[in-house]
Amino acid sequence: MSRQVDEFLKLSKEFSAHNFHLYLVGGSVRDFLIKKDIEDFDLATDATPEEMSRFLSGCDMTFSRYGAVKVKRGKMYFLITTFRKEGKYDDSRHPSEIEFVRDMKTDCKRRDFTINALYMDDRFQVYDYVGGQDDIKNKVIRMIGNPKKRLKEDPLRILRALRFALKLDYTIDNKLKRALKKQSVLLTKLNPDKVKEELNKYGSVSQDKKDKLFSELNITKYLKDMLK
């Protein structure tokens, strides 16, 4: 068992002692299920930031208004987010308002792709409301909700979809693929620095593979204009 998982189990006991629940969430669960090294160790809870501050030591509350609390355990930092519901995305990157909720299923709906919307508790039980486990089994990238709407909310999801497809060697769902092609112009709304940051996460994916997929989805021309 990794040190990170061990620390998660310890943290989970702290939450349980105060009648709250803590879960591994997103890519960390996906990577755990496919036996891949966990890159992003994200946690989610039904406790609000204020409630967490009452029983967790060493809370960094800098982004608590967004439902995010950072805690240090040993030499590791963990980002814990409160279950939430999001409003409209007025700036094509962030929701204009958020509402803390107690319901995991509501929190699940705001996430981007089914493979990133899995939750796992300290008994290693997985909670899946969107068919994420089936999509992992079938190696499919599928968006939660209406792809056209979700990409418009945050165009960076265009590059995230491609990153997961390329790094995991998954196929992009046809409905999402059509939306990616039609919505590719939305990339021009993004800050070039955010685009570069996302592209750096592609890691060792070969340039040929990237070029082929970018060209297929009508993305190359917009990236070239942005990254001159």
C-alpha cells in the first residue's frame, strides 16, 4: 500500500470520528482501478471547509470559499474539496457561484468525464453514478451531460479530453468527438499560458500521435495561432 493511500485511510478516520465522510475522487480512483501510479491524489467530503477547520489540524483555508482545503500529513499535502453544485461559467473557466451540498451524486454531475467521476471510501468501495467503471473497462472517454454545453463552460476540457485519450490509449465517444470538432474554436478564449500548462501534462505522448488527433478534431490551427 502506498504512503498516500495509508495517509488517506488515517485522514478518513478523522472524518468518521466527527460523523463526516472522506473519499478518494476523480483520476486517483481511475488510476487505482487500472493499477497505474496515482498522479493526482484528490479527496472529496460532505464536510464544509468551516466544519473541517474545527477538527483538522494544519488547514490551509486560502481557497476555502471555493470549497477547497489543503492539509499536510507527514511530507504530503492533500487537497480536500467539499461536495458542491456549480452555477454558470461566465468566464469560460470558473463557475460564477458554488453551493456546498451533502450529496455525492450532486457533486458527481459537475465533473467532466465519467472516468473522472468515481469515488472510493476507506473500505475501497467504489461509488459510480455515471458508468465510469464500464467506460474504464471499455477504454472510452465520455463526457458527463451535454458535451457541447460542458465544453462551452470550460474550453480547457477540450485539451483534457485529448490528454486522457492519448495518455490512457482510450477512444473518444462519438458524441463527444463531434462536439470537440465543432467547439474547437473555443480554445481561442483560453489564456495561452493555461494552454501550455495543459499541453505539458501530455508528458511522453509522441508528437505524431498528438498531431494526428489534433488534426482530426480541427484543433491544430487554433493551437498554432495561440502558441506562436
